[in-house]
Amino acid sequence: MANIRARALTRTAAFALAVSTGMLALPPVVHAAERGVVAGPGDDSPIKRGDAPGYDYQNQYIGVPGKQVADNMEPVIDHPDQQAAAEAKLAALQKKTGKKPNIVVFLMDDVGYMDFGFNGGGAAVGAPTPDIDRVADQALILSSAYSQPSCSPTRATILTGQLPVHHGILRPPMYGEPGGLNGKTTIAAMLSSQGYVTQAIGKWHVGENTGSQPQNVGFDDFRGFLSVSDMYTEWRDPNINPEIALSPTRTKLIENAPFDKYDVHSHKGGGIEKVGLITVDYMKDLDQRWADYGVEFLKKQQGSTKPFFLYYNTRGCHFDNYPNAKYLGRSPGRNTYTDCIVEMNDIFARLYKTLQDTGELDNTMIILTSDNGPEQEIEPHARTPFRGGKGSTWEGGVRAPFFVYWKDMIKPRRSDGLFDFADILPTSLDLAGIRGAAIGAKMDKGQYLDGIDQASFLLADQGASNRRSIIYYWTNRLAAVRMDEWKLALLAQVPDAFTMNGNHGGFTGTVMNTNAGALFDLYTDPQEQNSLTIRHIPVAIGISAELDRYRAVLKKYPPDQQINFFGN
């Protein structure tokens, strides 16, 4: 009997390893009577199916197959009822306004999930955000909205609707490195073809080469800088990098490095125009300069027959923060990071008020979010309730603060339905009147759309997510997948693996493979401390099938690589 039991345990362990690592994938069993039956708008209560014990809940799709819209698009969870409700709302609004809706994406830099009052931060952490919180209270707050682990991969994902494995920007380019969007068709180009005015403001950081610049990938106009905040100032500041700033020879080396050192302007069909050299003093006022430009843009759109897309990227709050005179010490936290959060609140409030004053607020969808989790290697920095931070695929690195506001169009509520930043592109196209397979047809030939149209999720009063899973990538490596409350991790970032003292974030340490796939229940264990793989093998079966599905996508639509870490 002992031998029989030992052989059974061996087979169980082998089965668990095969399932969790993707070597074995069993299709989820879905009874015909239950196939595709999920929660829809108007009812966020449990949905009872038949006489089986227990309940199914909205936004939980393990065992529910997706619907294939087009070969080059991710399968979706089909909600015909909420789709009809969303389309009716959009049609009524267009009849009232006579044009398509405006879209504003307000994207902050390295700002954490818990920095705002609407997610438990704000005044509680010394950085009140009353204006942002007031709008959030009237918005759909998403608790499971996913960025990429760092800023450039996230920005390229928003612009292309693709995961980094497909758009190829796998980590941030620095100091004039080659590579970037390189002429890819972006959300701006797609909306421009639908009659939108397209404006980008602020941090760009998806390639400095001519083919990757904003005016050459669909934007009518751009004002901002082409790279990342610290790159403009750290080598100039003797308090930050004295080894460069206090060495004339080394300073000259950086001055001659092939990256643009200016706040710049460009317009479609033109080149880059220098507005001002970014010094430490210039940096102090940069977010206010960009806010002025944003306000003027919105004022110009007043009464226009054309809708607009505003892609607004703040400088704050990427290190190093240099508060101007108005914001220096203005936060109760009295540090450069919390002062910056207060400034971001005020800038958002200025743009929001301008939309009100120009009469465009009712016809504008506003997304507020951050490009990744908190950077944890340079203090002071942002906050998250989850494990890890920027540079990692732990939840703290990729779960971002996120809300979607649209006056009288989006019902104020919270949802844990899954949303990926890649979804912003197809969702925006839906608002512009392009739906279904027509969205995939807008992609460049041979390109895969990782994003999912989530317009009905946002607009139906109790809408459910149309997304079955989140696929996590660390550079070019498939790191994890989440379905419902479960996450199966294949890779782990260990920031203190060989440096035991000091600050540790996602770019420090090492990356290792998990032994047999680490399975986490993110509801009971949001800190990802206890792997449940062996105990919950049935869950791993469903998730492993999703991994195999996406691996098959990669065979049809192979990975791209523009910018990656050395050796990857």
C-alpha cells in the first residue's frame, strides 16, 4: 500500500509540474448549457447556474471560452446585452453633440497605486489629492488595471495596442539609444483617420529617431521632451551625480552623447523645434509649462466640429523631482515626491476645469493612470499595497491606479474586472465608430492586436470586463498569467538576491524561473507570499490552457525586439 501511495504522489507532482509550466494543457470543461453565460449589465450580484452548489460571479471566466473576433485579435468575452447598451448610449450622445466623443489620457510617471485618496493614500500619506479624488468618486475605478513593468514598454503598449513582445520596446531606451516605434501605426494615426485632432504633450520616451517621433506616428502636434526626466538633469546636478557634474571632462562626454536635451515642439510633417534647454532650473517649471500648453490646446477645441484625442504625459513624479517655488514644501509630507503629487493634482484640476469651461466635458472620456508601479530604488518614491515595484511583474510593478470618468455616460462604481493598457486603443476606436474585426483591420499587416475593446465594460451601468486574462511579460520573457483572482507566475524578480543593503527595486537583483509555477490567490494573498500550486491543481489546469493559447499566438505572430537588456 505504501508503494502504491508513493507512486500516486509522484504522478500527482509530475502532473502539477507539467500543468503549471505549460508542458501539459487541458482544455477547460464547459457544459453546453452554461457556455458563455456570464454576468451582464444591470446586475452585479452572483449568477446562479442550474442546481450545482455555489455561485459564479461577474468578471470570473475560468471555464468560459472566449469569442474569436479576428485572427489577429485577442478572443473576448461576449456580452451582447451590455454591448447593445453601450452602443445606444454612444448613438444618443452623438445625436446630441453632432460629433464623436473626445478622449483624454492623463498618464503620470512612476506614480503608485496607493498615492491617491481614492485608493487609500492622499492625505493619509502626506499628499492630499482632493481634485483627483473628487473626479474619481464620479468615475469607474478599476482595481485591476495593468501596465507594463516600466515606462517605455507601457507607453508603446498604449500607443500600439500591443504587448511589448509584439511592439518590441522591452525596456526604456536611454541616452540616445537607437530603436523605438519606428513608424508603427498608432492610436493617434487611427483616430486621425476618423477625423480626430491628435495632440501629445509631455514625456514621449518611445524612441528619439525620426521615424519614432510623435509627428511621424500620427500626432498633429507635440510639445514635450523625447526621453525621461532624470536623463536631462542627473548629470548636471552635483548633489545627484558629482562624479559627472564636478568633472569637466565627464560632463563633456554626456553633453556630446546623442540624445536630445531640450523641451521641444513638433507638428505633423515637420521636424523638431527646440523650445528650451532643460537644466535643473528649467525642470522645476516644466510640468507647469506643459500644463499651460494643454490648457491652450483645450481652449482651441472649444466649439470645434472635430473631436480630439489628448495624450497628456506628466513629467511628475519620476525622480528627480525639483519642486518650483509654489510647490516646494506644499505637501504635508514635505518631500519632493509628495510635493510633486500635490502638483499633479492641481494640473489635472486645471485641465478638468478647462474642459468644463469650454463646454467639452460632457463629450469627453478621461482616463487617469500611471505608467507602472512605484520606482523603489531612489527615495522618496511612490506607494503600493502590493508586492514589488517598477521593473517587476509582481503586482506592485504592474497594477496601476486607474479610473475612467465620463460625465453622465459612465456610472460611478468600482470594478475588479481585468483591464490591460493595451485595451485603451481598441476601446478608443470603438468610441470613434470602429468595432469588431474592423479594429484588427486597422493594424499594420502581420501585426497582432493584444488589446481588447472594453467600451461596453466602461459604458454599461454594471458592465463586466470583456477580457479573460492578463498576460505578463518581463522584457521578452513570458512571466505570468492572471485569470480571475488567480495568477500563475513562471518567473520571479528577486531584488535583494545579491545586494543585501540599500534600496531594492525591480531593476536590481536577478530574475529566476519558478520551480513548478507559483500559483497565487490575489484575493487572499495580494502580497504573493504563498504559492498554492500543488493544492489547487484544478485552477492551474484552466490557467495553463490560457498560457498555451497565447504561445500559439506567438507562433503565428512572432515576437519583435527593438530595445532590450543586454544578453536577453
